[in-house]
Amino acid sequence: MPPAAAAADFPTSPHLLVYPFISSGHIIPLLNLADRLLRRGVRVTALVTPFNQHLLRPLLSDHPSLYHPLVIPAPDVPCLSKNDLIVKVISMRHHHYPAVVEWFRSHPSPPVAILSDFFLGWTQDLASELGIPRVVLSPSAAFFVSIEFSLWQNLPKNSSDDENSTVTFGDVPNSPTYRWWQISRLFRMYKEGDADLEFHRQGWLANAASWGVVLNSFTELERVYIDYMKGRFGSDRVWAVGPLPPPVDDSASLTSRGGSRPVEAKKVLKWLDGREERSVVYVCCGSRTALANNQMAALAAALEMSRVHFVWCVKETMDGQVLDGHGRLPEGFESRTAGRGLVMRGWAPQVPILRHHAVGGFLTHCGWNLVLKAIGAGVVMLTWPMGADQYTDAKLLVDQLGVAIRACEAPADAVPDPAQLARALAASLDGTRPERGRMQKLSKAAADAVDGGSSERDLDGFVKSLTELQRGKSDAAAVDGER
């Protein structure tokens, strides 16, 4: 990785406004992208709220001359919608739009572009008002973005009201087919005349109309879908720059970005040190997913039946609140599995766990950040998708790439069969399975992509495009000055 740059080294460096969505799963990939841009001399202003400002503080210490936070308080907003996501996005639109316009027009050297999360499609209108291009940042796969574009543009119907009916996306490569319950929950809720969901739809249409898109992915992972995106935006307006998780040697980020829990980190890594190579299954459904108690019971039974060694990260709370009916282990489970299982509650150091030599399988909900971390570690995944982009990610991993094993494919509230799940847990540790060899090749491709390969070239291409925008702005200002 290149050393941090100083502003003096780049007198005409481009200025970029970066605007993340406020959840950690969206902020953290953007942090790593911002760091890489700053190291290439891009001046970055990041719009943050007091709630997430601490996550971006390391950028200020590492790049004091190039990075500047734009702190805008998040208001106390009444319930504008029945959906939490839409509540947040609408409130950000109402409160931040006028504040950014005022800041931009008073800035001596305002940004030449906006890079904003795909949930913030309304920033396309903001960019148009400011007279600068807007680039979409996707923390999810190009495959998922392709599906969302098709959904919100074509509005397929479920005429039978049968959740098991299918929809085929003939305009997307490989013409993927899904059950209705595998489709985005917000899309399944969509009805003409619903103002909140129409706002969400317009955000996705604005994403499709944006100047370009940056993807947390890499060419060797989903070439066909990245090429499809290039067909929509232009070959020089799509930049696949992933994977964007923290590097393996970034010990500070591994213990602080997800939570400062070094004691737990040391405990689990010491426990793994005592296990044989590729003999442990890591079980984790991410930071925003909690299993219902009946799902917990089925998974616990499967772990007992399989006899595999495991580390299970159990989520009992959400945003500090106890989750009623979720996260409860069956009585006596920990004592019955003592010696071959370790239960962690809350936060876990995911990257060092996945990269530990003892871990050979990973049961996951298929959130994209965790998928990329598992690919980086070369660990075979067991897929148990539950919503959002997860069904698309699972289809990519199992059906198209063949690097994962299907553990459970059912609606989000379904309870898996313990015997079937136990067989999948054991299979993930079978060193003769073809998924392991394919995953090792994909893991090497991921490392090569960010070490002088396709992702590095795309990132350089993005910086070049920003530099050209900056140069064009400077030339226009010089012409105006001569008049």
C-alpha cells in the first residue's frame, strides 16, 4: 500500500465529497476505500453525523492534510414511514440536502463529484443542483445491483400472490430465477401510491441514472455482471475496486472498527490455536441478524449432531436492546459441547477468526462484507441467506461459482432441518470437496486483484477520472478569470 500523501504533493488533487449510509456495514467498506483514495492524493470530505464520526477518526490522524469531516447533526425525526430504512433515508434527505448545498456554495474549492451509498439515490438530485457528477458506491455485489435495477425499473408482478411463484430476470446475465420470497422485502411491499416506497424506488432509478458506479467487488469474482454494468454506464464509468475489508495486518482496525473487545479476541484466537488445521466451523450471521429461538435450537441441535468443532457468535441484542424471542441457547448446550465448541456473545474479531489455520468452514447469512472476508481467507462457506442481498449472494456462491455449500434455502423465518444442517456442517470440513479447491483459487484472485491487479487498476482509473474533472474545473475557472 502506498504511503499516506500530503496535500503539498498534489497541488491540483481532486476534491471528492463522500457520503456513506449510516449503518456500519455500509460505512466500514467506504472507510477502506477512502483510505486508498487519500493515499493517492485525493482530497476527501466525508459527510458524517456525531453518531458515526468516531469511525472515520482514524482517517483524520492518518491523512490530516487531505481528509476533512463534514459533521452535520442527525435530527430527531418523527416516524415518517413504517420501514426503518426508509425513515433513515428520508430524514437524511430532509436534513442534509440543504446543509450540503449551503456548505458547497460557501467552500473556496468545492468537490468535483459526490460518491454516495446506493441507499442515498436522492443525492443524484443534489449533485445535479450543484452541477457536479454523482457516483454510486455499492457495498454489495454487482449481481445484486443488477437485480435491483431490473426490479425497480420493470416492476415484475406476483399475479398469483403465491410466495413460491417465480420471477426470472431475463435482462440480467444468466437469466437468474428466484422465488418470490427471495426478492427484496421492500419490493414485495411496493404498491403504487405508497409515497415512502415510491421514494425508495426513485432512489434506485436515480442510481441507474448516475454518472458512474464504484463496486466493492473484483473482476475475477463476477466478471459477467461487472461487464453488464459497464454496458449500462459505459466501460470507463464502472470501477470494481474490492475486496475492501481491512487488510490482515491492520490489527488496530480489527479490534476497534467493530468494537473494542481485545479480551474476547485473544480468548477465541487462543482457543483456535489448540485446534487442528481446517477442523473448525465458524458460525456467524453478521452484526444485524439475530436468529429466532426456534432457529437457535435447530442450529444447536445440528452442531451437536455433526460433532464438528465450532466457534459460534451469538447475537442476543440489537443496538443495545435485548431481542425478545431471539438469541437464546438451549439449556445445557454449552456444557454438552464443552471442549469442542466456543460460544461468543456479541462482537467477534471476524477477520482473524476466518484467517486462522484452524477454521475450515463458515456458516453465514451471506452478507456481502462477510462473503468477501471469507473469500479473502479462502474458507468454504455454508449459505443460510435470510434477506436483503443475501439470496443473490448465495446463488452466486453456490450455483455460479461453486465455492459454497447450500445449508438452508428458505424464507427468513424458516427453521432448518437439524439433520440436514448437520450434514452440511460436516461437509464444509471435508478437504476432498471441490468447493475447497475452487475457493483457494478465488482467494488468490482476490489477493491479486488488490495487489497490482484488476481492482488496483480500476482504483487508479477512478482517481484519473476525478483528476480530469478537477482539471476541467480549473481550466474553466482560468477562462472565466481571463474574461
